[in-house]
Amino acid sequence: MNTARTVYDPGDLGCCWCSTVVRPLSLLLGGALLLAVGAAVVAAAGPGPSTWVNDLTPITAADWDYDKAAHLIERAGFGATPDEIERLAAMTPAAAVDELVNYTSVDNTGVAEFSPSPIWDPGMDPFPKSRADAVRIARATGSSMGVAMLPEGEPRRLQPVVNKFFYGLRSNAIETQRLALWFAERMLTTRRPLEEKLTLFWHGHFATGNGKVRDTRMMLRQHEMLRANAAGSFRNLLVGILTDPAMLVYLDNGENRRGHPNENFGRELLELFTMGVGNYTEEDIREAARAFTGWTNDVLEFRFDAASHDDGEKTFLGRTGAFNGEEIIDIILDAPVTAEFISAKLYRFFVREEIDAATRTALGATFRDGGYELRPLLRRMFLSRDFYSPASYASQIKSPAHLVVSTYRKLGLTTLPTIPDFGRLTGRLGQTLFNPPNVAGWAGGRTWITPALLLERGNLFREVLFPDRDGFWAPDRSLPGLYARVGERIEQGMNITAATQEGDAESSLLADRDEDYNTRYGGYMGYVMAYDRLTLVPRQTADLDLARLVAEAGATTVEEIVDHFVRRFLRVPVDRAARTVLVERLRDELGADRIPSSRPQVERALRSLLYVILSSPEYQLA
């Protein structure tokens, strides 16, 4: 990272809080690391001894403290306020883990259900696979997606059909952004943090993207199925996802028919969902695909098409029979490698990237012996000494969703800020909920960090702490550049062809080569029609009062405030040099050693201090 160019200037935003240039602490220290566990100033127990690495023995009450409770809720959830951590620390470790793992007993009625926009009408089912498909249907039948062609003699006879197709694309894409906001709100406000953390894990494991599915209803149903089974039976999860319409569409299993098997479903089932590469053959993939022929959907419902199912004899993982899909699942679950593969993936998500062979085998045995129930496996991981060892403690790079949500939770927010937009924040860092990069999901770990992304992460919370309402671009109400220009030209009185021209005339004509419709105009009208039906996202900045937050903590001097912020937001202590920089910076901002009476001055200084801490590379670690 080239720290010489890493300058953060909230003053650029024209916000009332902003009057100074804010630089990350690594830059203020001349590029030195912010943290050094062995040179602590803020007292902290931290991780257990190095002998705990790979030790699955349960942690005892004598070893339990605030820091280990904070580590637990950071990993099994999305972090917490000091009061919430103190509550967990006052329990035994077994009681704290049980409360998180057995979350169905926790009342969560205050968390809102998703309220869909009225964007879908019956004529849109089934939605065409492409604009060309929509046009073909209209030419053959006179209508498509419930919209009729214009009468003979009318110009651009297919324009209403093309408009409706783009309306379907645009409305579902934006509605999916609303769905992601709702999921983020659940992560923030839930009283069952592990439920949402597991749902996020399974969303990445059984990765499905609305960019291909193009139906938010399907994505919501899949999401609800994942949450309902998140800590239960892995077999139920497998059956649920393999009969899920969104996944069936995403992996093209509607095209998997007797005599013409499509291997997508069988390959991803073995490679990504259950066993991992190297534990099956290409023949196993083909035979599994045959077993899932006929598994399809009627829009939102699973349907088994017996006529297209291959009920012949198959040989799969060394067994022979006329297997169907569920029997294939059971054969997969009989293989010990399946329990080890899933256990290891959960371990990498919750504990750390590296897992040794003995730990992998032991956790796999726990999972398999427990009938593939997830709770016994999770409980063993979260109670193990290994989970609290130096190798696991504060060693995980936060995913973008975790980074943003955990910051909001540590700030004590109870409502998700929508200025800046959550999806744009996480998307800039490489994670867009409900649109993973591919069927393998997000790789995670070190892939979250590149030189460019580290710079982006350092700047991330500027818009949260120093929001700019006037310059905010609302993705659910703002036309992208090309379509904004089309709308402006039409408002100026231009005809469709002239309004949609971009670049030289020849390329513009190519874009409009079919006289029955104009594609660019259809794209523009898709947004216009979508905005007319989509539910508006309420926009609000973070409800922050850092002066109140430090007052409630009893911090009145600059040193007490710095220590409180470090303790609240970082999982490892700062060294003396870093603490000195923070203290001197806050003292300069306040012009005093104690909090003065001018609250705007205090709030500005506190936000500046917090921004420095949140900008540090080490804040990226959980």
C-alpha cells in the first residue's frame, strides 16, 4: 500500500462536521503498523496461550473473560456494544455459546419481514430468458409478458413488449437491492446474530445470483429456506437447495432431461456443495446429473417432471441402482469426506483459514456422528480452546458485509443507515448480496484485500461519519448516465431515434437496426416504469451521537476517550506510539485535555478520531 497517497479529506464533503484533513493512523505513524499485541497500553486479556492452537478441548469458566466473549460475538455474529459483551462475559462460556447456537428460543419478533414492491403481474410468468425470446414470443402469438404488440401499421409495433422486458429486468434488479438492505437490517437488529451469520454463510456456499435468476421472489424464497435450516439438518438444506426454483434456474436444471443430461447440477453438487474437488470422478458427475433429470420448476414452485426423468440404473460413488436425486444425496452423506469438507468450510468461515488434518477429521466425525445436525458441530467449534487461540484471535479479514454491519452494531445503531447506500458500500469492496460473482460464491479470506481494496476500505466510513445528503446518489431512484441522457433528450422534444443516439450515427443506427423497436428507448422506459412501482427506500444517515456515547462510558479526558474507542472497536490493543498519536490528535482537535462544553466541537473531534481508527488496516481484522 502506498501510504504517501492515502489522504482522507472529509472536508471535501461540505459537511458541518468537517473542517480538517483526516489521515489514517498508519500514515500518521509514517507507515508503521498500528497495533502490537506485545506492547499493550490498554489492558486486555486477549487470546489464550499458544498451546491452545488445534486443541478442541472446551474452554473453562476460569479462562472466560470480556475479550473472549467479544471474540465469540464477533465471529458468531457481527460484533456488539460493550454492554452486550459484558452480558455474555458474565455467563459461563457454555451458556454464552448455547444462547447463540440455540437461537430459536430467543424472541426475535421485533425484526421486520420483507415487504415486496408490487412489481410483478401474472402475465410476466414465466419471464423470457432474453429480449430476443420476448420478441420471438410476441411475433408468434401477438403478445408477451401480458403486453400486446401494437396494431398493424403502427410504428415500433414491438416497443411495448421490449419496454416490458426491460421493466422486468430493471425492477427486479432494484428490488434485489431492497432485499439486500432488508437482510443488512436484520443483521444489524437481530437478537439472533448467529442465525443471520449462518444465513450469510449458506448464501455464499449455495451461491445464487439474481443477475441470472431475475426474479426477486425466487431469491427471497431461497433466502427464507436457508435461514429456516441454517443451524439444523444439512440433509434438509441439501434437499431444500436442490428443489429450490432459484437454484434450479441458476444451474439450468430445467434443461436436464433424460437422454440429454446437463452436468451443471451434478458437478456443483459434488464440487462445491458437498464433497470438494478430488473426491469423485467425471463419471460420478454424469451419473448424478442423470438422477436429477426432471427436477424443474413452475416459476415459484418445484416440480418433478416424471416424463423427462431418467429412471435407469446408475453407478455412483461405487454403488449401483436406479437412483433418484434424494438417494444420490444420501450416498453423498454416507461418505466421511462430505462431513469433513463441510466442517472445514464452516471452520474457515468462523475460526481461521488454516485447518490441520487432525482437527478436520475430528470435526468431521462430530458432524457425521451427529447425523449431520449443525448445532453440535458449531457448539464444539465455539467452545474449543482452538477458537480462542492466538492463531484464531483477531486473524480473520472481515467480509464487506461483516465490516459494515459490525461497525454499525459497535456504534449501537438500531436502524440501518441508507445514506450512504449499504449495497454501494459493500459492492465497492467486492460483495453484493444476492449477486455473488459465480456459483462458487465469495472466496473470502485474503481475497478481500488487494492494494486497491485496502485503500477503498480505508476510505469506507468517511461517508458514514461525514455524510453528504446533497451529493447522495440513490440507486433506487437515479437513472444511470446513458438512460439519464435519453430522458433529458426526450424531455427536450427529440424523437426516439435522435434521443437514443450515442457516438457516431452508424453505430447508433446499428443499435436501432430493428424497425419494430428501439432497444435503448426500451432500456430507458424499463427504469421509468420500474420507478413507478418500486417501493421507495427511506433514506437516513447514521443516528450518531459520539459525545453521548463517550459520556455514557464515563470517559471525560482525551486519554479515557481514546482508550474507550480502542477497546470498543479493535480486537487487539494499541502500542504506546499509536496511542500517543491518537491522544495528541484528539487533544489538538479539542484544544483541551477534557471534553469542553461545545458539543459541535466535541462531535467533530470525536468523529475525526473514530475515522482514524476505522481507517486502520488492523480494523479490517475480526
